[in-house]
Amino acid sequence: MHRGMALASMALVLAFVGFTVVDVEGAGAIYAGVRSWIDATFGGYYVAVLCVMLVASVYLMVGRHARIRLGPDDARPEFRTFSWLAMLFSAGLGIGLLFFSIAEPMGYFDYAESQSYPTNPHADQVGARAMDESRAVHALRVTYFHWGLHAWSLYVVTGLCLAYFGFRKNLPLTLRSALHPLIGERIHGPIGHGVDLLAVFGAVFGVATSLGLGARQMAVGLDVLFGVEPAIATQIVLVAVISAAATLSAVTGVARGIRVISEWNIYLSIVLLALFLFLGPSAWLMELLGRSIGAYAWHLVPMGLWVADAPGETAWQSDWTIFYWGWWIAWAPFVGLFIARISRGRTIREFTMGTLFVPTVAGMVWICLFGGNALHMELSAEGGVGTAGILELVRAGELEAALYGTIDRLSDIAWLGWVMSALATILLATWFITSSDSATLVIATMLSMGDTQPPRGLRVFWGAAIGTVAAVLLLAGGLQGLQAASVAAALPVSVVLLAILVGVVKALLADSPESPEAPDPP
């Protein structure tokens, strides 16, 4: 363990939590102000960064270096493909889909001219203004856009850089190592320390804020299932239980703890997805899936390059697209390092295809089955379009309740609805466990200077620290402010990501199988 890094990271966490708790409103206003300034000043820059990352991911996948292995030429994958995909999906995506897969497309489907800005300018631009099936298709394709190829390209670039330098060049498995082609041995000095501390900051506060917000949704689930009041005390207990389970998983290790929970996440998710498919309008949902994926593919380039200039559209893009890009960038070092940790022995082509396309396609299916059922309910409501009750929940800001509201209306069989609600609540907990244990392992790895088996005491400390931060901020009401701070931190992180992209391309050009300096692969 690097003692200086450990102490500095602890001090950084304590300073931000202390500053937030002492003056929640003041700190929240400062964080929100910084984020608003970044959105207004660097919105176009964020759009450009994501486009660069997506183009780079495709280049890495099809370029002449795609056969290079992330490790020695004779290395082979540590985990079987299903386990690998389950773990990267759990770390990078799982919980967000449960929270947003209904609320987000429902918000884009809504059309109310009285609101301060358009609810879906992408749909408005193609004339889909009425709340009908056409607008439902465009609501889904915008949701796919925020959870699809652009977002996962960040994880591709970050994870690939870290795995390449960590396993093939035998540098420490930390974010600083990817800067070695640019600054050489100075990665072991203040610049390297600063880069890793930035990654630790993003991991701690990103997961802590998500854990706190997710506890609210799980509390709603317990209310639906057992009538437990979704009060702050319930949420604190949930945070404590999940943090303890995540810490135990991180201490157990990747092969036995994180892998097993991630695989069960996938099994349970398949069951829940099947219920949404067969209890809902199955044929209509399959048609909707095809139409919405087609719309996403057709509009992918224009959506990715679009920078709003009208006042209302600018506000929407800031609140949605730029927020999402900042959130994905802030998470990239943590998720990228975890994906790198589990990807030793895979070729660059395997890595990029698996990380870029499999979670994107799985996410599309998930969003369509969950959000599509809610959209169908609103389209076919007896009182007219938009009167089924789910849209009303979203308009009221009760995003946590949208999932359970949809489940309640999906089946007339009471016990089946209860089972589905229970399954959703269990998945909320297990998805959070896999995100939290991944973050714990990543933080401990970075503070151990890349040790893939960091000290167990360090894992226990940071597992407890993430839960404590979430609980304290829940009590103080400071989660939203720290969420804004984490997204604001995406600005310096984005500069680091561009730098490591340049570094890995430079190194790969010299390591390509077609280069005379590199041996032919076995």
C-alpha cells in the first residue's frame, strides 16, 4: 500500500463529506453552479469527447493491432466468456437499467408544451409530437442513445488502456500507467498520484451517491412488499446491509465473490425480463424493439454530433445528454479498471466487441421490455393516452415508483405481481452489491499500486467507507449535491482519458503483429 496515496484519498473523502454536511444547501449550490458552468461552457466538448471515444473503439476493434493479447502472446482468458460478460455488465450498467428503464423513456414520450423546455427535442425534430406509437419509438431510441455505444466506448478505451499497460507492459494496474508513453517514469510522481486520486474520487462518490439514491427505490419496494415505511431509517439500514454484503464479496475476491453474484444477477434478470415479455403484449414489444433499434441506428450519427443552440433545446441537452456524458466519464476510470482486471488474456478484438456491443444490445432489450410495457399501458389506457398512471408518477418526480407501478399493472394475479416486485427489489440489491464490491476492489487496487490482490484490510476499510459516505449524505440530504460534484469532476477526467487514448495508440502502433518489432502471434 502506498501510504501517502492512502492518507491523501482518505483526507479528500473526509474533506468533501465534511464540507457538504456542514452546509448542505451552500455546498449543493456550489456544486450545482460548477456543474451548470461546465455544462454551458463545455457541453460541445463533452459531445466531441464521446464521439472521439466511439470512433477510437471501432478503430481498436478493426485495426491491425486487434489480434494483440492483453498479456503475453501465450496468455488466455482468466474467466469464461459468460462470467466475463456478467461481471462487466454488472459493474457498468445493471442498477441504472432498473431505475431508468421505465422512467426515462416515459419522460421522453411525454409531450407538454407548458413545460419550461421540450421533453424530447430529438422526437420533435422529426415531427413526432403527438403521444402515439411513433413518439414511443423515438422515446426508446433516445434512451438507447444515452445507454448505448457512446457510453460504453468510454469503458472500452479506459479498460483497454489499463489492461494493455498492466498485463502486456507489466506496469501497475492503475490509471497512471496508461500515461507512460507520454510522460515516462514521471507516472510514479505527483502527476501519477493526482490521476489516481481523481479516479478514487470518482469511484467513491459515484458509487456512494448511486447507493444512496438506489436505497430510496429499494425502500419503495419494501413498502410495496411488506408495508415498511420508506423512511430515512429504512434507507440507512438498506445501505448498511448492502455495504456489508459488498465488502464481503470484495474480500472474497473476484473469482468466488464478484463473479458468482454477477452470474446470479444475469440469471435473475433473465427471469424478470421473460415475465415482462410474456405477461405484456409480446408481439407488439418485439415489433417495437425492431423499430426502435432501427431508429437508433439510423439516427446514431446525427444524435451523437448534435449540439443544441435554441434555449429550450440547450436546457434539455444539458439536463439529459450532457449530464449522462459527464456521469459516464466520471465512472470510466473505476469501471474501466475493473473491466481491465477481469480481461487478462483476451485479444483487443474480443475485448472491444464484448465490451461495446454485448452490453449495448442487452441494454436495448431490457429498456424495450420494461419501458415498452409502460408505454403500451399509456397508449392503450381506457381513459385515453397518458392516463394509465405511470406517466403521472414520472411527471410528479416519483421515478422510484415507476418500476413498481408498471409491475402492479402488468398482471391481474396478485401473487405474481408480488413475486415480480420481490424479484425487482432483490435485483436492485444485488446490482448495487456488484457495483459497490467492484468499486471497493478498484480503489484498493489503485492504492496498492496496481496489486490485483490488494490487502483485505484495505478492501474492508473502503467497503465500509463507501457505505458510510452514502449513509451520512442520506441523513444530511447532500446526495444530489455530491452527484453534481462527481459529474463536474468529469471535466479533468475527460482530459486524462484523451491523453491515455493517445498513449495507447502510440504504444499499439509499435506492438502491432504486422510491425517488424513485434513477434507473430502463436
